[in-house]
Amino acid sequence: MRVLVVQLSVLVWLGLLGCGNPALELVPTVVLITLDTTRADHLGCYGYARNTSPNLDAFAREAVVYERAIAPATWTLPSHASLFTGKLTASHGAQYDPDGALRLRSAIEGPESWEAYRARTIARTERTLAERLREAGYATGAVVGGVWLKAAFGLDRGFDDYDDDGIGTVNGRLAEDVTDRAVEWLKQTAGPRFLFLNYFDPHSPFEPPDDFAWRFVAPDAPEGGARVIGSYDGEIAYMDHHLGRFFQALRDAGLYDDALIVVTADHGELLGEHGEMGHGRVPYQEVVHIPLIVKMPGPGGPTGRNAEWVQLNDVFPLILQSLGLEVPDDIQGEAPPRTDRPVVVESRTVPPWTREGEWLALIEGETKFLWNRRGRHALFDLSVDPQEQRNLASQNRQSVSSMRRRLERYLASLPPPGAQAAPRALDPETRQALENLGYLE
């Protein structure tokens, strides 16, 4: 009943905002925030025992917390492209691609094998969230902290101001700087505004600043699991501290109460589960279960928790619908409550990244199916096995076969991506950042 109440209250709230009414007065401030590499289950508002996220937890109490949000991809570029277009990777096209126009080898000398290090950006025919909001009358700005958010990768389309400076080290751009620059942009901008922020800190390597380095792990702790997890949690706490500074700046400027604010993540991180570290390969829950927290504008907005499956590509129509703007009909996202849209994850890797081949995932109810190009399929019952420890594929071949057919039919039905955008040269800072982060060997 609680989930139904939250869903109905959101629908009523959207009605009060006048969805579909182009003459509606614009919501004064729209903020979209991604927390790079942030697992939902390491945040207090998602049940984590450690006090990693007090500021985000306080924000969540004033918003709707989507408990089962799933990333549509396992790494940054395609997930953010889904966020900005409402489409899955198969339709927006931003991903690793042996035929991609962005040839990383053209920017960095390397062996012949590096030719596979290619990527596509968003198809040039796509109209991004920022482009649509700018057309509606919003000033659009962004401050980003991660290397795949650099303008060279095409996610800057539609932004009047796109601040991607200072991303050249393994730690990307620190949260302190992201918040400082975001506050400055707010001070310099008048009228309706859309601000996108990308905090990068929880991405590896886990090296939180001194004040946060030892909050969850002893300085003399041996190398290994506990130290890695403690350092990861320290990075989240550091990011949360500066996220709190940003929320306070909105309040001090009188912008917070009437703002539409969405906080989410592009993917999570394996911290030893399944014998693996990192992300970008197998779409286990630790990698694809992300936070999604939405505060509607004005006093008395809906709050609570929602336990339906939602995806990152649903944020695009949720924001447009919340602002009374037209939602295109050629997307795969849907403002909650979802109806018949499958929950799908694509992890389309290329050989330099993994020899295991591509992975896809389909979630139906409590059943999760993993498809692998090399035949390493898996089937999990998330209701009794949320950590995906027991592969039921060999015992349920009929379920595997039927879910595989539905997954393949759905992806084949999607409109393919349009023509690739023209490639952009990588500046020295971006090339160095990619090398430092291990994206180029």
C-alpha cells in the first residue's frame, strides 16, 4: 500500500504542475546530479549501517526514494547517454564500438591491438535533455568531475556552459571543486535554470582526502577487502559532505524549496563480490543497483519510498513530464509508474576490456537473467538470493530460453541509433586522464 500511495501522490503532483501545458510557468530551478560509481547499498537511505551519507539521507527524507533503480549499462558513457536521451544503449549508440568514430589510438601512440579502443558518442540526430530544456527557456549549465564526461565524448550537447576543467588525475575532479563551481554558476545565472552535476569521487582508486580517509578503516589495516571497502565508504562520505554544501547553497539562495532535484548514479562497483573488483563487465546487482531520489518542486511534495523497478532512462521523461514538457514517443524510458517497459542492462564490451564477451540482463519480477555472448548465461531469484550466489540456469532451461527470446526480440525491436556524431580530438588532459584511470594501457 505504501508504494501505491507514493505512486498516486506523484501522479497527482504532476497533475498540479500542469503536465502537458506549454503555457505553464517554468519551474525556476532544475538540478540533476549523478554520483559516479555509487552503489545504492552503501548509502544510509538505502539501509547501509555506516554513516556514509548524512546529507543525502536528509535530502531523501524530503523526496521519493526509488528502492529498485537499475542502471541500463555498466559504465559511465552509455549510462549518462541513457540519462540524457531516455534511450537504451542499443538506440542511443554511445558505447564501445570497434567501428566507433572516436578512435583513441589516433590520439595516443600504441600497438595495433589498440585499434579496438573505439567508442561512439550519442547519435547526432538525438535531442538531449539539456537541448530540450534550453529550447523551453532554461539556462543550461554543467559541472562535471569524471573523464567520460569530458566534452570530447559528446555529452555536452545542449549546455550553454559546460565546465569540464581539471580532470587529468586518477581522482578526477574533487567534489569540493565541483560544488564550488556549481555555486558560482548559480550566482551568475538568472531566471529558470537547469544545472547538471557529476561527482566522481567514489570511482577508483579509492583515496579519500585525509579528513575522510580513516573514518571507516584503521590506518594500519592490512591491504585487502576491509581496507578497500572502508576507503570506498570514505570517498562517499567526502562526496556527501560537499553535496551537503551544495544543498545548503541552494537554501541560502532561496532556490531549494521550489527546485526539482534528482540525485542518481551511473553505476555501482564490485568490491570483492563474485571474486571481482570494479565495473564495466558483468551486470551484477552491485554494479547496476543505483540510487534514484527525486524531490518535486514546491512545498508539500510527495515523499516516501517506491519499490517498483525503474531505470536511469526513466529520468528523462520524468523530468520532462514534471515540467509540463512534451515527452517524445521514440524513447525506452517512462516516467514512473512504469507499465510495460522491460528492465534491461547492456554491457557491450570489446576484447581489450574483457575476453568474456558481451553481457546483457533482463529483470522480470524477482527473476534476473544474464545473457553472455560466450554462453555463460545465469538465472537468479532475487527474492531469496539478492547477492546472486546461486545460478539456477541449469535447473530452469525453459525459463532461460524464454527470457532469452524475449530479451532478443525486445532489443531487436528498438530503433537503431542514428548516424554517429563527428569525432572530436582528445585534448592532452583527457588522454592523460584515460591512461591514469586504466582505460588505456
